[in-house]
Amino acid sequence: MGHFLKERGAFKLIEELLWVVNDEFLFIVPALWVIGFALKKTPFFPDWAIIWALLLVSVVSAFSFFGVTVQAFAQGVSVAGVAVFSHQLFKQSTIEAKKKRKM
């Protein structure tokens, strides 16, 4: 699997995204994964709204961590992007690949 991802440049893209994010704020990424998983399992919460909820949580967390600034907003958006992108990268390169092999 690692070779597959390296060929596609996915690791390089994640490295670039992580370079933008403040190291002290990376702890929010796994928290966003857990929140996203919980929302996905919530029957009355629509799938299309999950990314918006994660973005809101991320930006509000950044504001509380760094203060209400443009830079904090950018950190919140960047961290939400890293969380969503890394989840989709994992999902599409493992779970979806297994589904295609079964067909």
C-alpha cells in the first residue's frame, strides 16, 4: 500500500499540508477523525454536513487556542483540510480497494 501511495505523491501532499499547520495544533486532527466518525454514525446528521461541522469545530478550536485572528482561521481551515484529506486518502486506498478486489 505504501508504494501505491508514494507513486501517487500522496505522502508528498500530506507533508506539504503539515508544513502549513502549526505543530502545536496537530492534536486536533485525530479529534476531528473521531468527531467525523461519530457524526457519520448519527442517523439524523446528513453526510454532506459532516465536513462543515468539522470545519466549524476546527476553526472554533483554533480561535480558542490562538485567539481570533486571520492566522488562527487559516490554521483551523488547514487542520480541517488535513483531517478530511487524510481520512479520504486512507479510505480510498484501503477500504475502497478491498471492495474492488471482491468484485
